[in-house]
Amino acid sequence: MTQIHQTSGRWRLGLALSILTVFLWGILPIALTVTLQVLDVYTLTWFRFFISFVLLAIYLGWRGKLPTLVQLRSTSWKLLVIATIFLAINYILYLQGLALTSPSNAQVIIQLAPLLMGLGGLVIFRERYTLSQWIGVAILIAGFVLFFHDQLFQTFIKVSEYTNLPTTNASIKVSDFLISNNKVNIFNTSKQYLLGSSLIVLAAAAWAVYALAQKQLLQSLSSASIMLIIYGGCTLCFSVLAKPLTIFTLDFFHWAMLVFCGLNTLIAYGAFAEALEHWEASRVSAVLASTPIVTFLSVWIVSVISPNLINPEQTTLIGIFGAFLVVAGSSAIALNKKRN
């Protein structure tokens, strides 16, 4: 009989590490948005993987926990390749989508990732959802529909601001010109939002494939060893498209944002993995579901303090309620996990 992992029982430490993960993941889209103002997506992604690989290799080497040849021979390299490729796809599509939408929008939509992973687990690992979990899925989907509808509606609502322009004989041609131009701009903005959101949905699907592959790889390698190999593989993949020399042209502020983006991945995933050592996975997942709330609050604070740094979110009460349903649905799915 396979032995099931037991937590340490130090739930306070597990809660603290989970909150740290939520904070880091919550503010990451803001740092990525700021960095994308001066750096292309390929160089940014390459740097994040590179710094994570180097620091994780140093840490594992210092702890004497680098993967051995015996472990590497016993693992499935096909699954490692799949995990590496799909995590790389997740990173690049998420950044592309983030560049076309907004931090809050990206953070809400990416919540599809754990849902898709869970649905994949039902098929591949023959897991089962309880009735409460299926209700959570329905709530989460309803939240996505409300939030998506609200965000798309915001791209059209500005039309009314230009349909009330004066239409005297002297200004009618100017008014028609302004209305026509702004309708075109709003149409382009809506297309941009749809494209960006679609890319983030694909990024969520790619992450689900990666996560399912990693779960199977845990039979032969530790989580840290898997991430080390994946980080190294992704670094090599993006080294062809990246332009590392452009990093040295950044000013101090954007350089700090870039370094933060690189460290965020390593620290957040480390805190997440450590939290699972001390607290139940379902409860950790429920806490992580609150990440979009942190992003919403962070965007609002940054837009108030520095309006030129990042644009404020245009979200109505319907959109906020939709985001709340997404968080509630994710929490219900995690907390009502059936125990074996």
C-alpha cells in the first residue's frame, strides 16, 4: 500500500506560507506589466527561468539534493519534455495576454488553470468530485461569465460619451469624424481584449497539462528536482529568442522590477511547496484562490499612488461580483475535496 504524505501539523506556518504565496502571485502581474513597458516578452520570460534555474541549482547543491543519475534514469523523459514545453507555453501566453489586457483580468482568468487541472485529474487519474465540488465548478463558471461580460462591456460603454456631441451645422462633420474614429478605436480595443483573454485561457490550459505531467513525475523525482530540470530546459528554449543585452539598458527602477519578477517565481513556488509540508493541500488551495483579490487591491493602490505607472481597472459591481464568485467557486472545489 502506497504511503500517503502526512503534514507536520504546524498549520500556522502553513497558513503564513500560503499567505506569502498569495501576496507574491497577487502582485506579480503588476510587476510584469511594468517590465513589459521596456522589455519584450521573450527576454523577460528567459530571465525569469534563468534566474530561477541558477538560484535553485545553487540551493539544491548546497543542500546536497541535486538529482542523481539513478533518479534521472528512472524518470520519464517524455513527461519531462511535455512538462517543460507546456510550462514554457504557459509563461509566454500569459505574458502576451497580460500585455493585451490588464493585471486583474489576467489574474481572474488564469484561475481556470486549477479548474482544468482538476478536470484533467478526473480523466487521467480517475479522481472523483463530490456534489459540493461540482456546485463550486458551476459557481466558478458563472463568475467567469459575469466578469468576462463586464470587462467586454467596458470596452463599448465609451461609445455613449461621443454620441452626445453637438451636431450643429458647423460641427456635424467634426462630430461624425470623432464618433467614427472612437468607434474604430473601441472596436480595436474589444478585439484586443478578446485576443488577450483567449491567450490567457490557452495559458491556463497549458499550465494544467504541465501540472498533470509534474504530478506523474513526482513518482521518481522530488518537486524541486523537477522544477530545476524544467527551468533549465525553458531557459534553453527561450535563449534563442531572448535579447539578454537589452537588460543592461534598463534604468534602476525597471531593473529592480525585472529582478523581482525573476525572484518571485522561485520564492512563491518555494513557499507554496513548503506550505504543503505543514498544511492540507485543500486548505492551501483555498487560500491561493484569493489571489485575484490581492491583485485587484494592489492595482487600485498603485493606480492611486502612481497613476502614470499603471492604468486603473474599469470594473463595475457586476465584474467585482463575478470575480468574487470565481474565488468562492475555487475555494469550494478545494475545500470539499473527497478524502480517500
